[in-house]
Amino acid sequence: MQDTSKAKKYADLPGKAKEYLDKLAQLAETRIAMVSVGPEREQIIKV
């Protein structure tokens, strides 16, 4: 498991995290707009 808390943009996320988000969006039949990588507001990534 890799730490994602320092990611600032979608491209910074590990490949497995991107795969997970893609699968989640597919299963939910919706687009994912934002992802939080920590508890702070600055840790929200717009996808």
C-alpha cells in the first residue's frame, strides 16, 4: 500500500488508486469529481 496523502493532482496518485477510482465510477455509473487523500481541505483532488 502506498501513501497518497501527499498527492496534489490525479496524476500523482499511484496506478492502483486510479484503477480503483475508475472501477468505482463504473460500478456507480457516475463520474467521480473529487477525491480526498486526507483530512485537510487542501488534500482534496479534483479529478
